[in-house]
Amino acid sequence: MSAADTTEKPRDAAHGTIEVSIWRGRDEGRYETFRVPMRESQTVLDIVTHVQRHLDPTLAYRFACRVGVCGSCAMTVNGRPRWTCRTHVSKVVENGRIEIGPLANLPVIKDLAADMSPFFEKWQEAKGAFTPSKTREADIEPISPETRERKIIDAAIECINCGVCFAACDTVRWNEDYMGPAALNRAWTLVNDVRDAGNAARVHAVAQGGGCHACHTHQSCEQHCPVGLNPTASIAGLKRRTMQAFIRGELE
Amino acid sequence: MAKPRNTTYRREPLWRAAMVHRISGLLLACFLPLHFLALALALDGEQRLDGFLRWTDQPLFKVAETVLVGLLAVHLLGGIRVLAIENLPWRPGQKQMAMGAIAVATLVAAAFLVRIV
Amino acid sequence: MNVRLYVLQRATALLMVPLILGHLAIIFYATRQGLTAADIFGRTKGSIGWAAYYAVFVIAASVHGAIGLRAILREWGGLTGRALDLAMWAFGLVLLVLGLRAVYAVVV
């Protein structure tokens, strides 16, 4: 290490501060402002963690993996739903300020922790659980990655259940029956799973009032998905599949 | 203070395109009964309808007709885009197509205005 | 919106694509030197072709508009259940009756 390097600040040294407004309370509450030191490569989740560890230990928020795999830490950052662990402060800070709230379209448990129950209840409504067609004694079924069905699944399977699409969707906000992009995207992967035995019930479920036909193709889910999925395309697939089933009279 | 909501999705071109589609559809639905009532004036004879048509030669009606032509065109083109998304393989460039639909509809309306003034 | 309403709305949408293109062409043609009743009647009176064109157009627009309005009333108007379906049917029938009456007026 050269002499010049030793005089540099350590890599995580603070350079200035950010004014951070954080939602406090439940569905009723207010924003509370904190000043947080700005660091290099700092994420929005780092800011929230700093506030909780150093400024106010009563702040509630949710996180787990911190590397964009678990989907636990999504929040509303400057009016936009984002995965906070993979959102750099430098990318979203506006005039030295940042506003962090809980995910929209969900009840608030406390502060930044949204209640994900409605999100996962919709998942169940859309029959988002795999229905096995074989017993545990059967051999593992080989699925070629080259099949049409498997390619469709590959395009949609990497959902991390973060709820960003659910929070970004106006149709979810306007229509409480609507299952939302993530649940329908999940249903679409199972509809294309040749091993699944539950598709008669699944296609029936997503053809109901709150199912895929409630989608108005705003494409907000596609625009906001942090892992680059396209639930709008998956929902379009379900619209085609249910339309075929309807025309064949399979839905009565 | 009530819970905060998202706001920035309203800046998304595709969200705006969806609103253009909904509002244009709503306005066209509101206009249709008036359109039908006006045409039905023909039940009272050609002169009755012609009297109405001459009354609508006022500039205000020319503007309204231009807007209606634009609404019809934008709802048509936006609707074709939605039908294509729902029924054909996904294609990229949706923002460009949505903005293109609005631009073409505006041109159609402008051409209509030029024609009638 | 369930699958039945969806199929009806999209089918009428697809049906109206050529009808609207035709309608726009007629709008431009008819306004070549100001709109007159004589000009309109010259095309439509006694024409089975125009009667069929406009009748199909009115039926498709009534179905399409009523289902579209239902979605807006559901999401922006807070209507649900029977009231929502009643509003859809009422608007659709008003459009249908007024529309077919207008077709009758210019064709017969």
C-alpha cells in the first residue's frame, strides 16, 4: 500500500448526510425525519438498518437475505415500490432527501413492515400451490429444458414474492377481488407444468371475477419487477388459456 | 395522516397510455347516446336533421368533432395494442407503440380539423 | 370481469376494428363539403348493406361499451354485485335501443 493510500478515508467513511423521512405508525401515522450518514455503495436497506441500530431501535421493518434473493425487504422509496437491499441510495436520492414508506396496497403492521397476508391469500386463491400427479414412490420425472412448456415456465419462475408488482398495480388498488400479478404469474407457471394435476381447478379459479380478466394491461408489474419478469405476459397467457377453456365449454 | 401511496407509476408512459384508453372509451360511451339521438332526428324528416347539422356548423362543434375523431382513433389503436398483447406472442417496444398510437390518433384528428375548417 | 364478459368484450373489439376503420373513412368522405342530411340519406336510405353495417356496429358498440363501463363503475364508482350488473345492462340496452332507432331513422 502506498503512502497516499493510507491518508484516504476508509471505504465506508461517511461523506455528508441524507435527510431520510420514514413512515411511522400503521395505516394512520406520519413521516419522521432522520439524518443518516451517506456512504459509498449504500443501499436503502442500509439506511433503514442504520436508523434502527443507531437512531431509533423501535423502528419496525422486514429483511432477511440482504442480497435480493428472499424478497422480504420491499418498501416504497420516493413513491416507487422497490427491493431496498438492491436499490442504491445514489440512484434514488432526490436533492439529498429520501422518503421510505411501507409497500402500498397492503395493510401496515408497523412502520415499514407491510402485512403480506392479502398477497399470499391471493396466491392461494389463484391455486398457486403445486398439485402432484404422482406419489412419492414414483421416479423423478425428467423434464427437458428444451420443451415449449418448460421454456414458458423458465421465463416466469424466478419470482421472489417481494410484492413490488402487487404494490405497483392500480388494478390491485381499485379492485379488492383482483388476485394481482404475482399470484397469476405463479398460476401461469403451474398451468404449463406437465407434472401438475390441478389445472382444471386452477383455470377455473383464474377465470373468476378477480382472476386474469380483471387485468387491464397497465404493465406496471412489468415496469417495476426487480428481477425483470413480465407478469403482464403471463396473465395474457392465462387469458388465452381460459378463453380456450371457455370456448370448449370446460368452465361451466 | 393516512398511509402513503405510490405516486411515481403515474409517470410511466404505459400507465398513461392505459388511462388514455380508459378515458377515451368512457368519453366515447358518453357521446354515443347523443350521436344516436341526433341521427334519429331524421325520423322527423330530412329538414329536421339538416337543421340540426347546420346548427352544429358552429366552431365549438368543429372542435368537439375533432376531439371525438381523435378519441375514436386513439381508442382503436390502443385497443389493437392491447388485443395484440393478449393474443399474440409478446413483442418488445410497447412504450413506442403506445406513444405511436397516440401520435397517429393526434395526426388523424388534426387532418380532420384541417379538412372541416 | 369474468371470462364470459372478457370474451364478449374482446370479440366485439376485434369485430369493430374494421368497422371503425370504415367509419373513420366515411367521416372523412362525408365531410368533403360539409355534412348534409341529403348526402347521408343518399348513401343509406333503402340500403340493406348500410343497414347491416350499422346494425352490427350498434350491437357491438353496445356490448363493448356496457362491459367497459362496468369495469369503470366497479373500479372507480364503487359499485358491486347486482347494482353493477344492473348498471351494465341498463346502459347497454339504452345504447342498443337508441342505436337501432338511429339506424332505422337513416335507412328506412
